[in-house]
Amino acid sequence: MIEISATAIYWFITLGLVIGLTVGVIMGKEGTGVPVNIIWGVAAAILTGVIGIKLNFGDGLLFSMAGTLAVLFLVNAFHQHHAEDIYGHTDRDILIKNRE
């Protein structure tokens, strides 16, 4: 059984950096951005890797990769990026005439 060690944490951090950078570059300007994806990737990789080791899912690296991809998907999918999404911009060039 593998234990949580500095080497395991190092590989989780490395995995989070690589996946966060890759997702950030792929998403471009539509997601949260590269720095935020890297930060979330590292945090998710460490958390899911430790959970994977505690639940005895092999060495935790595969579980960490799957968990990191899932967290980054959720962070990017539910991110409100555009002003009309944030402020509820409803100007759709529709004119309503008053009846008099």
C-alpha cells in the first residue's frame, strides 16, 4: 500500500500543473483563464490524489487525474464570463409598441 509522502504530493502537484495548463490553453478565453485553471488543477490534484490513496485506489495518480479533469470541467462550465451572463443583459433589439 502506498503512503502519502512528499514524492506523491510532488507528482500530484506536477499532474495538476500539466492538466491545468492544458485545459487553460484549450479553453482559451471561454473559460476561467490559464492561471485560475492551474491553481484549481493543483488543488484538485492534491485533494483527489490524497483521497485516492486513502481509499486505496492504486497509487492515487489515475484517481487524481480523473478528479482534476472533473473539477476543471465544473469550474469552466459554470463560470460566468460574459457581461450579459453576469448582469442579465436583455437588449435583444425587440421593440414593443404601446397600444393607445
